[in-house]
Amino acid sequence: MSEIKPLIDHGHTHFGENKVQESIEKWSDLKFSTQNIKLHMIGKLQTNKVKFVIPLFDYIHSLDNLRLAEKISEEQNKKNKNLKIFIQVNIGKEHQKSGIDPENLKEFYNKCISDFKLNVIGLMCIPPQDDNVKIYFSQMLELKNSLGLTELSMGMSSDYLEAIEHGATFVRIGSKIFGNRA
């Protein structure tokens, strides 16, 4: 918390986390005692952790399957809270990465909003590291626009400037601010 408090004191209000248990320990007291803090779940989210995410977080950037969409919907209804959701797109079609394939995105999106009543505000991606990220960021912008969404969560410490050039509205630059995780 010693790294985060100066940012909060300076007026920064949005923070991303990728580990649920660590987030609960780090933020439970601080979030509810400090006005305007918005927490973003940016890491892989397992269905058994959703019940812990809904009360603490305001955004989920990693919706990547229907089972998770259903669980988020159920927990939001139980807790009467409606988070802002990003669908994770596997823009590089990499087998080791999560996300919805671009050709299945429209059907997945429609199911999320009609069947599960999720507040999907945008798309998220983690492009392949070895390729020209601009190609993938351009494709993400096209996908976002095709669905009429307003937000794009893409770009990290190594490529956030390119992401912003291609319409990113949320970037994840933790290691540039806090350094690499130990």
C-alpha cells in the first residue's frame, strides 16, 4: 500500500489488479474509506472468485466465456451491483491465451447483453508480443466500432502509446509506475 497511497493522495482514482485474493487484502479497507476509488479486475477471472470480485470491483476487463458471463450475472443480481464489463478478445488467436475469437464476438456479445443483462462497455485484448501490435490494435478498434461500444482496454507498459493512437480508452501501465512484480 505504500506505493499506492501517494497516487491516491495525488488524485489518482482508477487502479487495476490481476489477483483476486491479493486485491481483497490490499483494497478492502482502503476502497471503502477513500472516496472515488475505482477498481478494475484485469486478470484472468475464475468463476469461483466472482463472488469476491463483485463487491470490491467496479470493472471487469477479462470476460472470456459464457460460463463466466452467467456467474457474473448471478452474483450481480444477488448483490444488486452492476459492474462495467469488457469482453476479452483473443485478437491473435493464440492457443495459450483466453478470450473470444473475433469471428464469434458478435454472437457472444449479444448473448451477454440479452441473456445475462451484462453492462458490456467495451473490448479488451492482449496482442501477441512478437508481432506488430498496431495491426491488432486496429482490428480491435474496428471490432469495437462494429458493436457500437465506446471503450477499448488495450496497451500495457511496453505498447500503451500505440494503443492510445488506435483508440484505447483504458491502458494498463502498472510496471512503468510500480516496477516489475517481485
